[in-house]
Amino acid sequence: MTDTPSPIHAGDRLARMRETAPLVHNITNDVSMNFLANVLLAVGASPAMVQANEEVGEFAALADALAINIGTITAPQATAMETAVDAARSADTPWVLDPVALGATAYRRELGSRLVELGPAVIRGNASEILTLAGAHAAGRGVDTGDTVTAAETGADALARHTGAVVAVTGPEDYVTNGVRALRIANGHAMMPRVTAMGCALTGVVAAFVAAGGMPLEDTAAALAGFAVAGEHAGERAAGPGSFAVHFIDALYTLDPATLDAGAHIRADRPRG
Amino acid sequence: MTDTPSPIHAGDRLARMRETAPLVHNITNDVSMNFLANVLLAVGASPAMVQANEEVGEFAALADALAINIGTITAPQATAMETAVDAARSADTPWVLDPVALGATAYRRELGSRLVELGPAVIRGNASEILTLAGAHAAGRGVDTGDTVTAAETGADALARHTGAVVAVTGPEDYVTNGVRALRIANGHAMMPRVTAMGCALTGVVAAFVAAGGMPLEDTAAALAGFAVAGEHAGERAAGPGSFAVHFIDALYTLDPATLDAGAHIRADRPRG
Amino acid sequence: MTDTPSPIHAGDRLARMRETAPLVHNITNDVSMNFLANVLLAVGASPAMVQANEEVGEFAALADALAINIGTITAPQATAMETAVDAARSADTPWVLDPVALGATAYRRELGSRLVELGPAVIRGNASEILTLAGAHAAGRGVDTGDTVTAAETGADALARHTGAVVAVTGPEDYVTNGVRALRIANGHAMMPRVTAMGCALTGVVAAFVAAGGMPLEDTAAALAGFAVAGEHAGERAAGPGSFAVHFIDALYTLDPATLDAGAHIRADRPRG
């Protein structure tokens, strides 16, 4: 992509995450649970799915990070999410929001509006989801985006400034911003959107990387780069999305920091607006 | 099987389905969600799992088809299913019913009886499930059938006439009927029943094919043929049901219309009774 | 390991289980459902996941074994578990308890305390979970153990004597005890803990083996040995945890009794205390 040296060392951040093997508490959708857990184990984190309102607060307080995903939301799960987020905030534990298919229904938009005000460390979504959160009219219909990453950049910057969160818009090229600085990651493989729960799993990986705290923009970019480089490795061997998913888990597991640094295409950019 | 030309062009129907990439709304069981979503993505449709009663109506109205599967039914999910079906009917969106393990409990039989009266475009089940819906005594115990497809044909025809739905009885040879005309599909692989959620995933694929509307008998038969031919391709490479599932997703993804037409064994038949 | 002849014939027990293809009713967590069902199908059992309180009693009474796993417990699911256990007891159907992450929250500890008094045939957990159930202070944090199998043996023996259950502590070497006799199984592969839901799937396999009733200590040990030997076979071919999971399902499916007997390292031991 460029000969400019990478603005961040993704490999170092991967190595540091693995050393601590952060316990990531996920309240997520039923489609992604198994794949997300396997992705987190493969990358070197420790996943846990705990969702009863009676215990999510206690568990969120002892976890290293919390990931919230509204993909197959139900009313009891929404209540548990707010309980868990409150406990995470009290314990100073970073939490990450994945606003799946946010624009699809009024129920989702309202829940998203409430959650986004509760101080996520990172918001990760596709372009349509980020545009909806940012208040712009978005084109997504189901869980897939109807908008390009580029179209969502201004909205992402504004959302980051409004919420204080790092906002990651993922797609063929990812855009990550804290409203002041921005990074672009140009990695990945065309088969990734043909495997379900890829975005959800990525959100969990972002949570694992930001668990250490302190540099959420850089940690998010490193997570996105690691995920996308593993996708490239998987793509070299896959015969279709079934074998892609298998190779992808293997690639995350075998990804070493030096290979990540050699393969990552990360560059700094200026936020808009 | 036969030198008679196929009564339908399954390949054309696959190509048409892929062109529109229908948004299929699934309210399904927790076992199948991930596999079903991956199957729908691989075959070329766009899956979404939305299940809260607060939003299923809104979502079902914007989807292109709705698939209902009672495999791990709970009371809130049953309520959401009826809400979603009502909305689909109002929007003239076809919906498909998968009456998993219908005969196992009184609760399931009652729910199935209610749902079947709500005008599904297609009912897809194994022989025991269709016999139970048709009111005959059936031999299934868990989720597996205890009856042969042949034994369920008369019941399937009667059920089709009573409900106005296309009824698909799937097994080693599939039987699809609208009560007036019937089709048989003689494809598939012996390892398919050894992979969980294969039937549930097939129901989702049927929903994708009938999304366009108009010819549910032919579209259902094309969906069944495409699914079963992909199973044959997977069976050529599999060392067991684990690798079978992986190759199956790849085979659905790479299946082209001409290969489907060359491999599909579909023949017309007369309904019974 | 040893030249002493194995105290049990695991292969015979695998063959007998396959002949009956027991219907295993699972009320389990959302992470493991699909993998558990595929594992049970691969090993030769018939899995069913039925979880509504309205029907679990009726279903548990007709199943051959019941497996209870609290991994992603919710209040309605806890109620359904108790209903199902009551029905299984009335029908003299063996049931197996998997106390996932028992020590993590007060809610889990209370539920575990209630369930353990309801007469499980087998309790299967990692060292931290068994220590928590046994009332000792345990070191597990999320779903992973913080204790060694050896540290949990005395607690396991005491728990077996208190409850009348067979207690299986699984880890690099498994320890199975009924409080009077104990068996050790030294098989398995280092990649097994890197695949999510491996323990949950093992619990389902234990339920399949004890379905026949009569010798729960030996049947549990045979289930553990079969699972772990399949893990060794998978480990020979895997490039990471993604391909491990696929090969593992294939290995369970192709595992024959003679190969199991040749590979199983089972030895008798004396309980502690």
C-alpha cells in the first residue's frame, strides 16, 4: 500500500494481549456465540458468555472487558446489557458496542440510542450501522450494509466526538477514529462477509485488545489489522466460506506478531469535519 | 435415474434467487442459527435472525421471506412467531414452517396446529413431522423420523389440500406436493442426517427460493435439489460429518446453475388420495 | 503408560451405546448447542434440545438420558432444568450435571447447590468447578479452571460420597470417582481446551454412555476415554483449533471399538480421604 512506516505496532499489541489472556465477557447474539468464543480462544483471549440479569453485574465487574452485541436482542437481554454496562463502568472496565442491524427497526434504534450514551470505549459497526447511530439516514436493510465506509467517515468522527468513544467503521478498508486522530486499515479478504458472525467476532477481539486500557484507538486498529491479516491467510487456502471459517480460526491461532506487522497496512489519517 | 427431461429448471431458479439475494427473516432454534446463516450466505441469500416480539412484526414486513422453526421453542418465541407471521401475511410475504419434533410433546403439537392454520407458503419436515401435522399417528421420537417418506405421502397431499401450502417431505428421496401436482427429488448423501440442523438450514433455503413468489411448488423443488446436489458434492470429499459440513458450505457457494441442472434428479408424480 | 490391562473395556461400552443410539435430552448453553449436537450425532447418539418449561417434563420422561449445563443460564432456563430433572427422576432416567463456571457468581453457586441435591448420576466439571461444588475455595475465574485435577481429587471423592453421583474431574488427566472406586484416564490433546464447548460436548457424551444405566463409573470413564482418544486422532491432523474441531467430529464418527481399546490409557486408583 505504502512505504510509510506503520503508525502503530500491531504485533506488539497482539503479544501484550496474549500475555494477559483477558477475560472477555460477551452478551451477544445467538448466531455468533460459538464462532465468537472460538475466535477469542484462537487469538489468545478467554471468552465467557454470561447473560442472566441476576449475575451479569457481578460477572462484568470481574471481567477484563465487556462486549455488547444486539444482533438477536430480546427484552430480558436488553435489561441484562444495561446492568452489565453499569457494573463495567463502576469497575472501570472498558466495554465495546456492536450495534447490529441498528437501522432495521425502531426497537433497535431506541436501544442503540440508550446504549451509546453509556460510555462505550469503542463502537464497532458497518457503515450503515454507524450512520444510523450518528443520526444520518442509512441504507442497510438486514444485517448487511447499504453504505460505503467512506460515506460513514464524517458521521463516525462526529459520533466519536459526541460519545468520547473510538468509532470503528469496518468494511473493505476500515476507518477508526477518536474524533481527533484516525487510522485506516487496508487488509482483509472478500470472503469475510460471506461467513456469518465475522463482524460480531471482530467486536469481541476489539474488546480483548482494549482490555488493557489506555490506548483504545491504537488497540482497536491493532485488533482490526490482526483480524484482517488472518483473513488474508485464510483466503489463500479456502475453497469457499465453509473452509474459510476453519482456516480463519487456525490463522488467528498461528498468527505471530512479526507476521502481523509485516502484513498490516495501517496508515494515519485526519478526521473530517 | 431417468432419461425423462426434468419437469423444472432448478438452475434457472437458483440463478434468479441469487440475483435478488433475498433477505430471509428466520425465527429459528438455537442449535441451527449459525449453520443456517452460513448456509444462506453460501447459497446467495441474506439471512437475518430477529426474534424479539417488540420488533419481529416490523422486520418481517420488510424481509423478502420468513422462516419459522420450532426446534427450541420457548413461550416468548412462540408469541414472536405469531406476531411475525401476522406481519408477513399483511405484507404478502411468503413464510415457511418447519415443525421440528412436532410429535414429541403436547406443547409442540398445539403450537404446530395453530401455526399451520396461518397460511404458510411451504411446510417442510421429515415424514414423522408431516404425518403428525396431517393428523396421523407418527413414529418419530426425538428430532429424527420414525417413518419413511412414502408412508407420509398421502398425509402430505391431504395437508397441502387442507392448508393451501406446498408440503415437502424430505428424506432419502424428497416428496413435494401442492395437493394437485407433486415432484420427487432423488438426490442427497447419507451423511446429511449426521450433521445437525441440516433440515433447519434447508427450510431457510426453501424460504430464499420462494421469496420471489408465484411458483412455490417448483421453487421448493429447486431448493431441495440444490441443497441435495451440494450434499453429494460434499460427500465426495468428506471423511466424516465434521468435514462434510465444511465441504457442504463450500459446495453450496460454488454450485453453479448448469451443474445443478446436470445433477438434479427431479421427476413429476401424481398426488395420492 | 502402563502394561497393566485396562480395568474397563471402553470399546465394548462404545459399541453398546451405538447399538441403542440413546436419545439425549440436553438443556444446555447457547455457545455449545450446535457443537454438542454434532458431537452426539458423530459418536452415535441422538441429540435433542428442548428447553421450554411447558414441555421439558414430558420430553425428559421419554428421553434415555438428560444433560444439564448451566453455561449461559437464565432464570426461565433454570426453572425448566428443575422441571426436567424432576421428570427424569420420576422416570428413572439418568441425568448428568455440568456446573459451568460455577464459582463465578453467587447466582451460579446457588443454582449449582440446588441441582446437585437432585440426584445426578454423574457430575462432570473442571477442577475449579468440582472444588466449588465440594465447598472448597477454588481458583477458576471465567469458564477456565484455575486449579489442577490433582487438587480436586479429595473434593471429588467427598462430593461423590455426599451426592451418590459419579464425579468426573476432567483435565490433562481425568479423574473419575464414585467415592469408593476411582479411575484415571490419561488421554487427550493440548488443543482441546482451545476449542469452545469441548467440556459441554463431553458432558453430553457422558449422558449418552450412562443412558443404559447400571454402571455409571465405568460408562463415564469409557465416554471420557473415547472423547480423549478422538482428540488425539484429531490432533495428529490439525493445523489449529479450527481444523481440530472439524477433525475431532470426524474422529468421533470413525472411532471403532478396537481402536479405542488400543488407545485408551485407563487405570484404577483408590479414592482419597
